[in-house]
Amino acid sequence: MNRFRRQFFLGSFLLLVASVLAIMIHCRWSRQLPHYAYLTGWVLLVAMFLLALYNARKRLPFLPLGHSETWAQLHIYAGFFTVVLFLIHLNFRLPTGWFEGTLAWLYALVTGSGIAGLLLSRVLPRRLATRGGEVIYEKIPALRHALRETAEALALGGETPSPTIAEFYVRQLSGFLAGPRNFWPHLLDSRRPLNALLSELEDLRRFLNESEQATLDKLTQVVRQKDGLDYHHALQTTLKLWLFVHLPLTYSLMICSVLHVVLVFAFAGGAR
Amino acid sequence: MSEQLPAPGFDAQSYERPNQGWICGHAGEGKPCRLGPDHRGRCCATAECTPVLEIKPGETKGRWRCTRSGGVCESGPRPDGSCCRPIARCSPVPTLRTRRGQLTRAVVAATVALLLIGLGGSWRGTFINSGALSTPHSSAAFALLHSGTNQANQTCTACHPAGARGPSDLVATAWAATPGPFQLGQLARARPGEPTALDASCQKCHPNHRLHQPSVVRDLSCSFCHAEHRGTGPMAAPTDAHCTICHGDAGVMAAAAIKGASLPPASESALAAGSMPSSALKRTETATDSRTATGFTQVIHSFAQDHPEFRVHTDKLVDPDTLKFNHARHLTSETIPQLPGGRKLDCNSCHQPDVAGSYFRRINFERHCQVCHSLQFDPETPALTLPHGNPALVSAFLHSLPRQYADLAARSGITRTAEQNQFAQEKLQRWQTRVATGETFEQRVFFSTATTGPSVQVGSVIGATHPPYPGCAYCHEVQAGAQGQPEITKPILLDRWLVHGAFNHAKHSGVACLKCHSAATSQATADVILPTKDSCVTCHSPRGGVVDSCATCHGYHRKDTK
């Protein structure tokens, strides 16, 4: 059993035990303690703050606060545990008010985006590794630019540029090389756009002489490289974009949660 | 597959770190400047070098010297000391991290703005309302009652003092709450049902609210049982958990018993008065409406589990009514004739529901008995019957028998007085052949229980004539007074026996009466034919599947309070 599996089973086991314990405590004490909802609310809020601290930990890599991987594991399993805490705090009922409904929706979106991010971070890196190659996300525009320059030199430069290749480049390839393309097909792991383009390149071959065919081979290689770059761009963008939902809504959730605490104590006056 | 990607061309000196906020605008062309943008995203490009002014001894102006790292340029610095080779400026591009930060700040700002709008606007009450109010607290009448405290047409302030406060005051109010936000120990140790600050708001409209039995050890908070903001309609009924918090606690019940023992009887009767409808109060005089010596302090967790047997059974109460009535005979006897219309005598013939259908109207002679027991005394003259309800009237009726026959003749269509008198004389003469004297007859009317006569049948609605009247004592307790005059004990008809619990017969209409009430075997009036607790538990229990909560039968508040 490798380390990852060991961590997975240990984390899942601890999560299960904690969840069962929490539900048992709920069954035992929810009717005994008049301020049970207050207490579960505090536990949930503290748990949410601890989860949010993971982001702060990432901003302070120089501090000896443990491995980021350990924090990530804690974040994942504690995140799942807050789902149980959240349901307990709601007493397994749907909230009814506008504000509390919004709070619940925010929590659902943050949790949902977190789970989506977890799944993406499990699936997409594997797909990237399967496809091969390593590309730094920030370098992709420069690499794309270099590929475009290479293709332009092949299609339009040289001593005797082929009009057939030049015309095809202007008509088909210049747009393809100008920026990231085929985001959704790459995300869905479809090679149909690439195959279509390669088919067109292959169709062009019968109109070319030997030297032009050699140029075409090089262009084909550039097209494949650009497609691989687009694949990395699509998947790496997706890997980063889910945080655009998760993080802002987390802050929004924390603000609303603090206000919720203020409103509850200001209005309930100690009542349940 | 890696050959399908271009070489990474890693350059340690121009490596863009992922935590950089901005990247050079020329990076997309693969030619980022070495300096790069600053942390605010401003391009830092100036020139290829910063010329240095060198002043040799004896010179006054000196010369600017090029300091370009790649070698001195041909043109050299300008006369004003600036480099002649400025670097093309770019528009730095924010990294994804920076864009995410911008979005996060925008979302935070939008959240704070929306919350301030929600808290400060006229829809504040709607915005922070945790759920729809119950119908009484959301009615126009309630709003009118609290119109002075309303804010923006909302009635939050009627119950919540914080409803009228601004955002900063809300924080202060929350901080001053009891228990406060950070008083976790108090939050954890609080006992269920402890009065809260909200109770004062309830008391504004429900003053002098007498909550429960006078022997309760401590009063409970209104909100302990009545959870508001849980939807429209009436407030939800308390659950068993609310009742068993005291009634399921042996310690609390023992303390209540001790306190109850020290209470004056007046409070006990007041207690009983609050536990039953006023209509039943006037007529209910049995022991069931008073407290037991220990009060109602038996530990109870659920109806099926340990609710005590009804006191009518445990105390072996008997019906104090002096009227002689045999349920079994009326329901099962072969001699009981059918009612008009061919209907068979059954429970519904006499026990007719009240307007609400919960209980039954009181049994009435004219409505329920007279159809069979017509009080006719002359077999030949069935139309003439004795009056009912007052022995003096009966006696007067008998003493004026000639007049009664004459009046009967008048009612029968005989108009002439002489003919009426002749009719009366003939009737009296025939009647006198059957009775010895008038006094004997009067004694028989009041005291006889004999059922002999033309027919042994006591009551009938069939045949040409009604059977003879056996005598008041057949049904009533008749005693001779000091002067020998008959005295009939007034019947005691109890409206309800289980006065501490509500019951709705309409909801039980699907169950045959005899399933719960053993009327078919009850022969004595003294029998209290109420069902036992076990009979109720058959259905009202988790196993029976019918609701068995405390609130199904019992109320918490005393009825003499608002």
C-alpha cells in the first residue's frame, strides 16, 4: 500500500469516526442542551476558520507550520466533516429566512466548489501526465509565440516559400496558432479538432513537391506541439479556475457567518 | 508524447514565479524584461543603462559615461545624462493569482455592501427574518397593536429590542446578550427552559400568564415550547420532549410533590378550574377534577410506557347518578322495540354530538327517552300522559284528572262543554274500576316499579296503544317526604369524566362505540364505562401508529389565563 492510499484510508476512517461521533452527540444532546444550536454553530464557525487558514498557510511558506501537503489533507477531510457539522447545526432542516438561506447557499457553493476542485486535482494531473510533457503555465504564452514564429518562418519564410502552404497557413493555421484553442474539446479529452486539422494537412500533401512536403512535415509537428500546449493550457486553467469560485465565496461566507452570530445573539436574547 | 510539446526553454534568470502578481507585457513574446513590473503592476522599464557623471580633475562639467552591461553603446549618453537607448515600455499583465485577488476583493466588497443594504434598508426585517412568523404574530391586528414600535412597517421590535438598532448597536446588543457569544460555559451548562430576555416581550401581550400547575418547581421560558419563525399557521404544538423535561424527571416530580403538598386547597381548586371547560365545571363534582395528595407528579416518559391508568379506574369511581339505567338492556334486549322509521336503538339514538363534535349533548328526557317512555297511564287513553320533571306538577295533574280528560276532549275536537264533561266522566268511571282510590293511584304513580299491566313491556312506540306507565320509581330514586309527599332525587348527569384531558369523539367516529365503552355489558348506573388506558394505547402508541404525544390530550396553560 503506497503512501497516498494509506493517507486516504486513514483520513477516511478518521472522518467516518468523527462523523459518527458527532451524530451520536447530536442524538444524545440536541434535546438536552437548550443552547445546542449555539454550541454547534460555534464549532462549525471555528472549523470554517481553520479551513480558511489553509489559504493563509499557503501565503506564509517560510513559517514552520508543517507541510503544505499535510495542511491540504487536513483541509479536505475537515471540509467534509464540516458538512456533517453544518447539517447538525441546521438540525437536518432547510433554512427558511432570506439571510439564513443565503448563508446556506454560500456554504453549499463553497463546499461544492471545494469538492469539484478536489476531483479536478485528482483527475486532471493524471490526464496531463498521460498526455506527457511538462509546461509551466506562465510560460505557455511565450511558447505559443515561439511556435507561431516557427510556423510563420516555415510557411512564409525561406528562399522559395510554397504558395500552397502559405495560403493554407494564412487560411487555417494562423488563427490556430494565434492563441489558445479548443478549450472544451481538450477538457473533454477529445482529439477531434486536432485530427481534423491534421487531416487537412495530409490532404495538402498531394499538391506539394518533396521539399514542400518536408516543410509540411515540420508544420505538422508544430501543429501537434501547439495542440499539446492548448491541452495543457485548458487543463491547467481549469485546475486554477475553480479557486476563482472557492476563494471569493469563502470570504463572503465568513463575513456572513460572523454577521449571523451577531444577529443570533442580538435577536434571540438567549432563546433557542 | 513529450515530443509534441516545445522545449520548455527554462531560464533561471528570467523565471516567472507563480506567486508574482504581475508579469511583463513582453513575456507573451518570450522577451520579458529582466526587471519586470513592480508589485503594483507598473512597468519599471527605463533605459538600457544609467549613465554616470565623471568629473576629472580640472574639469568643471565632466562627462557622462555609459554603463550598459552588454558593452558601451555607440551613441553614448545624451548631454542631459539620460541614456540614449530607452527600453520599450509594456503593459504588465496580471497573473491569475492577482486576478483571483481582485475578484475576491470585489466579492468581499459586494458582500459587505449587500449586507449593509439588507441591514439598513426598509426590507431589513424581511432580510434577517429567520423564517415566517406564525399567523397570530404576522396578522394585521398584531402590527396595529405594535404600530408605535414598528420600524419600516415591520414588527420585529415588538419582540426583539434589537430590531430597532443600527449595525453597531447590534454588535453591542449581541455582546451584552445573556449568555453572551463567548460565554461558552454558560451556553453549555444552561438548563432547558430557563427564562430568557424574550419572555419579557411575550409578557407585554400575555400578562399574568399562569403557565401550569401551581406546584411547578420553576417556570419555563415561553420560547422553550413555542418556537416562532417556523412558518405560518398556528405555532407548533409542544412535543413530548418539552413535557418530559419535567414529567420524566423523578427529581423534579418529587420536588413538585413537596411543593404541592404545601399549597392551600384554594390553589388546587383553581387548578382544577383551569383544566376543564366551564360547562363541565358546574356539573362535575367527582374526585377526578381535584389533585391527588401528591399532585400530578408521577414520572411519565410516554403515554404507552408509564402514563398512569385513568383515575376513574384506579380510584374505582362510581357514577353518582341516581337514575336507574341499564345500558345492556337498551342495547341488547330483545324486548326493546325499534324506533320510528324502523331504526334500531343504538348509542347514537341518545348520545348525540355537540356542535363541535368533540363531546355529546346532555341526555334529555323529552328528546331521548319520551319516544319510548311516554308516561301514559290510562291504556284506553294513550294521548293523555303525565308531565315530567316536577313531582308537584305530577301531583297537581293527578288531582285535576277530570279537568285533564276534559281538556283532552277539547283537544280531540269536542267543542261543547257538556260533551267534554261527559267524556271526562266516562273516562273517570272506567278508570275507577281499575284503581281503588285516587290516593292509591297517586302512590302507584310515584312509587311503583311494577311493570305488570296489559303488557309487560315498559316502553314502546308500536302497537295501537302505549303500555302503561310503571311509575316514577321505575327510573328515579323516589322517597317519601316528612308529609308523605314524594321527593324525587334529581339525577346527576356528568358531562365529562376525564376532565384533565381533551377528547374528540368526531376524530374517533371510525371506531365503534362498543370497542371502547363496555356498554353492552353494563347493567348498573354506577358503572363508569370509560375505556382504560390500555384500550387507548392499542392505537395511541408507537406500535398502534396513532399519535400519542402529551399535547394530543393535555394542555399546558391554565384556561383561566390569557
